[in-house]
Amino acid sequence: MFDVGFWELMLIGVVALLVVGPERLPKLAYTAGKWLGKGRSMLSAVKSEIDKEIKSEELKKVLEEQKRMMNPMEEIIEETSSAVKEIKNETENVVQDAHKQYASDDQSDSPPGPAGEK
């Protein structure tokens, strides 16, 4: 910001003493200090709000990045589960076919007899 040294402050103090006078200078210094304090507190509040906004934007970016990284994982999980379901269906079909084949082989091997007996 401003680079104000000791001699510049002394010059400002002497000019203020000549312009305002010695009896009103302490009140002027108090009021100036009060306004400077309010300005600094407002500046720090604005700075902290900006920092919060920046951090929230960074957090949103990180969350979006993680969401993009999770999307392929979800696709892989979905593909895997669909493949497992297909294998399950195929296995059930093979088992049913084998059961039907076994039942038909069992009926053809049985000797002829009264109805309902084997």
C-alpha cells in the first residue's frame, strides 16, 4: 500500500497541529483513529468473505472433479452387474434344460406299466 515513513508522519502531525490547533488535535486524532479502525475492520471482513467465496469455488471444483472420476466407476459397476445377471440367466437356462433332459431320459428308461407308475 502506502509507504509512509517517520518523517512523513511528523510532517502530517505538524501541519495538523498548525491547521487544527493544539486544543482540538487530540479529538481529531481519536476520530481519525476510530475511522481508520472501522475501515480496517471493513476491509478485513470483505477480505474474509472473498476468501470464503474462493474456498467454496475450489470446493465445488474438487467435488465436480470427484464426480467426474466416479462416473466411470459407476459405469464399470453397472456393466459388471449386468454381465453377472446375464451369466445367472444363462446358468438357470442350462440347469432347466438339463433338468428337462434328465426328466425325459428318466421317463424313456422306465418300463411300461400302469399309468402313473414308474
